Amino acid sequence: MPERFGIVDVHVEGFRSAREASFSPAPICALVGEADAGKSNLLAAMRAALDPASAPLAPGDAVEGGDGTISIRVRLADGTDATLTGTAADHATERSPTCSPVLFLPAVARSSTVVAAADAHTADAGRALQLFQDALARAATSSAAPARAAVEALEEIVAAELDGLVLLVEEPELYLRPQAQRYLYRLFHAFAEAGNQVVYSTHSPAFLNIARLEEIVFVERLPEAGTRTAQPAPLTPDEDFRVVTEFDAGRSEVFLAHAAVLVEGQTEKLVLPFVFAALGYDADREAISIVECGGKPNIPLFARICDAVGVPYVVVHDSDARDGRPPIAAEQATNALIGELVGEKRRVVLDPDFEAVAGLRGHSHKPERAWRRFAELGRAEIPEPLARAAELAVSLARGEPATPPARPRPGRT
């Protein structure tokens, strides 16, 4: 494994939407947040310090309402800094000869070109830029051609064992089908493992690895403070293994949610969209993810991940009490753990189980029978516990009073 390379810290003041923002990118770093949160502005700030010849400042780059002063500091793994200080019209930049060469793939370039103009001040940077240009020249002329060319060029860069590059990418998912997105994410890993770094903004779960929280930086934009960032704490080694076995891209969309509903299994996941609809809501419009946890014992793990990344959530699970008797010891222990982690205000317990609450008899073909039953229910017929779970999720997603915050917990800012 090559020695740590690239950017280790970024601090931005007075640039576009960022009054003051800092983060520490890993070799692979995903900037995640709402549209207009400032993700692209952070990429632009890094490029302005690392590649000033290709990214000159404009008058509009100073934060609105500020004194016009811009300060960008990019610290590299070798201990040197690339800095930009001053105003948009009059500023100074400093960087060492060892400063990381940058390639920038802006979103707008994916429809006509691949890489923005770059100051290829090293041989490897020049060669990488040429590989992108050659790949585009070979691509067929269509709206998706530049995106395919970017994948092809990155393949060639990895095969050529080029290193010492920083790749900045806006929305790598553009124009790529889901399979190609997953493949490009693996290419990013191969690129980083060869001694490079990639920092990108994304709205696609295919580029988010929930088992590697250190790769993710949450970006939000507050009315007074502007663009801010937060980074979750990494998982423990034991949790890493469990997450790798439990999470897929569908579950990883929780990173992009305003709120989540954590449920035990597929039946609840199929039914809940009908519950929301019967109550007059659309879970997708509210940016609510319904996450099937693969069984009640996995709910605590998913809850801890939601806590780590600052996504508010409600948990729905069975009590598993039978015939008026308390649950068996193992179920009692799991119920108690969930209650301790979640708290009663964010937990909805189905007593004794989903089948009883939903009025379903027997367990055979349960998902299909539940889907057909709930597809026909009106508002007044929705079981109270499920209606309560949906209402709470909507409240959390909207960040209404007396609800947990809708974005990451306090972190680096």
C-alpha cells in the first residue's frame, strides 16, 4: 500500500457559500448533501488553491455579505500547504513544487468534454490529462460519450500505474447506468490504492460505502453560517464486518435521506409506502428511506449508523410476546437494547407482531398478502402503530419542532 498521499485538510473562508468550513478528506472522499449546499464550491476552492492557473477567481467568488476577503488553505500529506489569500481581484497563491497535480471533472463537462483545463505541471499529470482527451476522441458522439470516456480514461490511468494525482469530480454518476456507477466506484478505489486521491460530490448511493464512514463528509448550508461540514466517526472493526455483509446500495441511500424508518423485514418495507400514501404523504417526496434491516437483531447496528451520520430515524419492530406471556429472554434483550439506543419517542412496537397488527393470518406468502391488503386500505383503516410511525417519520424529515435535528451531529465545521 503506497504511503499516504494527497490532501489531508481543507479550510475555506469567504469563498462563495462558505463563510468558514473545514474538513479532512480521506484518499476517497464523498461530499454528500442537498442541492445548493455548497459541495461544488468546496471542490472549486480546493482547485483554486491547488491549480490557480486553471481556476482564476471571479468577482462573484467572494461570499455574499462578507468583506471580500478569501482564504483557502489546503494541507498536503507531506506537510506542505497550498494557499490562496486576498480578494478575488487581488490575491496571492503559494504552493510548493511538490504540490499535488489536479484533474477536475465538472458536471457541465460531461455533456461536451471530460476534464476542465488543467495546469499539468508534472509528467504524470500531463499523461493523465492526455489519456482523458484520447478516450474522449475515441468515444462515439452522444450525450453519454464523455461519461463513458471518463471511465475508460480512469481504467487506463490505473493500468499505467500513474500516481501522485488528485482527482476532483462533480457527480460521477452522471450519464452512467447503475452497473457502470458501481464499476466506477471500484475504479476510484483502485486509483486511490495506487497512490492517488479522489474527492467527489454525489447524490448516488452507488458511490457511498456505509462500511467506510471515514470516506464521507456531510455538507449543509445554513441561512446565516453558509456552507458547513460534518464528518461521522468511523465504525468499530466488528461493526465494519457486519456492515459489509448487511449493506448494499439500496440501504446506503440512508446517507441521502431526510429521515429513515428502520424495519425488520421486507414485508414492512413493502407495506409502509401504502401507509404513507393513505395518510396523504409520499415517502419519496419527503426524502424518507424505508430501510429493511434483515431482522430485529440488526436494528441496533442500523440505528448506530444513523446516529453516526446524523440522519433522524424511527424504529418499527415486533414485541414478539406470545399468548399473553413476555418474549423469550433473547427477544427481551434485543427489545431492551433497541429501547436504550432509540428511546421511546422514536420507537413503535408492534404487539405482538406485524401480522397481528396488520390483520394477517399465517406466515405463508406474507409479503404478497400484506402488499395486496395495504394497497386497498384507506386512511381510517391504517393500523394505529403504523400510522404513528409514518407521521413521526414525516415530522423528522421536515425538521419540525420537538424533533431531533435533520442533519449531522456537531463535528468539524
